[in-house]
Amino acid sequence: MTDAPTDPAAPVRLPRALIDRIAPPFVRFLHIEAAGGAVLLVATLVALLLSNSPWAAGFSGLWETRLELRLGDLEFGRSLKGWINDGLMTLFFFLVALELKREAVLGEMRHPRMAALSVAAALGGMVAPAALYLALQWAQPGQHGWGIVMATDTAFVIACLALLGKRIAHSLRVFMLFLAIVDDIGAIVVVAVGYSHHMDWRMLALAGLCIGVLRVLAAAGLRSIPIYVMVGCATWLAIDASGLHATVTGVILGLMTPARRWVSDRRLYAILGQVIAHPAGQQGSGNTSDRRTLQVAEIAARESLSPVERLEMALHPWVSFCIMPVFALANAGLALSWTSVAQPVAAAVFLGFAVGKPAGILLFSALALRSGLALRPADLSWGQITGGSFLAGIGFTMALFIANLALVGPLMDSAKIGIFLASLFSAAMGLALLVWMPRTPPPTRGKR
């Protein structure tokens, strides 16, 4: 419930505008994401250095260490690298889904026509590069890697935007953030559809039952996070055994997380107004009215934030500073050689990101605005959208993730080279355009 008492004696405070609720979590997100991008870059460089050093064999062998989990007749066994990609990355996708839901329900993108521009741009940024890649690799050994060029790396994009400071409009940051999040959700849908194994419908039905249990628990008002974690782990195991890629669990659970808070501001302040100090000299707590009031106040303070906001705040530092760097260490390493660079797969990946991404984003954005489905903020110029569209060609994390699913051996190494080169080119082009382009768009009659 979010109803509030009408007690006129509720604490007096300044009125809160909408921006006061949106700005603090958004700014916090950008700070963590930008710093996380720097840590991710360092982890990538370390992986590349170790993969081309005398310790390359030991470094590569570390990630192939096999770890197994047995539950009766069910066996969940994979390499250390596999547990990172399938297990830890589930938390990454869970966080991505939380961010998407927060922006869509609580943030600036809750207005459909404002969100439509980022959604259309994200769709174009997935369809066009995949089509270009397929055109270059049709009937070739690397054809199955079409999903590699579809995603945008949120951490690196936000880190690049952070370098520009006030040189770019705030609306560009919001546009690119939502675009990258939608891109990542689209990429995991691609993983679920294009890179999953043969379906075990019994396990899929069990996963559906677990999801139903989560819905019942939420409807009953249960707020114990450990219980949700246990049921969520059971859901992960069932989806993993079903043949769907296990990381799909993160997206499902993230989108199911409630975005509405349980305790309103007025109710919270009314409860806090009832809190009184313990009598002087009292030792211990006991089951006193004072103690019960403090317990209620503690719960009210916690529940004045929605589950989406609380979980995002708790997980974001862990994902940015732990999970993503570990993923980069496990996946970014490869022996650099001219042979890999000269492979057609590397060229297809590079062109997909460097040409297909910006072309698709600009085309679909223009179509969405021309059709009237979307609105463009007044301070977001086409020049800034163009610069942002090139930054979207930084597909690092998800691109590596899908490359490991789609390709093997030399083809995978070639795809990694293409990913690295495309990310460097896209970052350089995007930053150069955004530095050169004026921040304020010229006066126009409309926002198209």
C-alpha cells in the first residue's frame, strides 16, 4: 500500500519536484558506470597482456578449471569461465532489467513518446548491423555470429560521455543510457532464441512454476529478499536445465521486480514522528512500545524505496567493479596475430559496429520522428545523436559474450579482434564528433 495518513501534523518540508526524485539515482548511476568503465578497460588490458606473455598457457588454463554442482540425477557442470558467463552474468542481466524498469516506470522514459526515440534507435542499432554482418558472412563459416554486432556496452559508452562533461546535453546521456539498456535486453533475447540448446519442456515447465511462486509471494506482500533469492536460484537451475540460456533468468526476474514503493513519504514521516528516545539509563531493549516503534520506523525507512531502486543500488557497484572486470579477464584474452585480423569475420564484425550501428540508429530515429511515434528533446541535436550513434558501436561486453556462444577457435579469435578494433574506432569517432558538434541545436519549428 502507498496510501498516506492525512494527519496535518506530518513533518513540514519543501515540496519535491519530479526532478528531485529522478536526478539523484541517475547521477549516482552515471558516476558508478563511468568508474566501472575505467576498471573494465584495465581488466581488458591485463587479459590481453597475459594472453600474449610467457604465462599465457597458465592464464588460459585457469578459466578451463571444471566445477560441478549435483542435485540428485541433475548435474550442473561447466568450466570456471562457463560459471562466470552463465552464472555471474545473470546478475549483470538482472541489473540491466532493473535499470530498464526503473527508467520506464520511474525515470524520464516513463513518457511513451520520449522513450520511443531510444527504443527505435536501439532497434535500428540491432537490425542494421546484424543485416550487414549476414550480408558479408552469408553461407560462410562465421554466419552464425550475426548476434555479435547487435549490443552496445553501457559501461564504456557512459564512461566516454563522462569524459565530455558539460560539453554534451543531459538529454543525450538519458537517450544513450536507455538505448544501451534496450540493446542489452534485445541481445539477451537473441541469446535465448538464437543460441540456446534443445528444449527440455519439463524443466521449462518447472521454471514457469518457480516464476509463478515468485508472483504469488509478491502478491501476498512478502518482502524477504533471501526467500526471493532462493526461489530465483531454483528458477536459474530450471532454466539452465531446460536448454534456454541461463542468463535469461536475470532478465525475467529483473522485469518482475516491483517498481512501486510500499511506504509513501507522508506515511514515513508520520511514523518517524512517533519515534521517541529510550528513557535514560534503560539497559537492553525488551518488547517495549519504544522498541516496536523503532522497528516499524526501520522497516518504513527501508520500504520508502521501491525494490527496483534498493536492488539496483545494492548490485550496481558489485556488477561494475567485480563481475564485469572478472568477465573481461575470462573472455577478453587472445593471442594477437595478423592472421586473425585478416579473417573475413573480423571485417564483418568491424563493419557491423562501425557502419551498421550508426546507420541503423540514425535511420530508425528519423523514421520514428517522421512518423510521429517519438519526440526529440529540444536540447538534443542531430549532431549529438550522430556522435552518440558512433559511441553505440562500442559493443565490447555483450559482443564478447555472444562471440563465445556463436563461434569457436580461430573464428572466435577473429571476432574478438573485430570487436576490439570496432570499439576503438567507435569511441574515437563518437568522441571526436561530440567535441566538434555544438551542444545546442539550431532553432527549429519542431523537435523532429
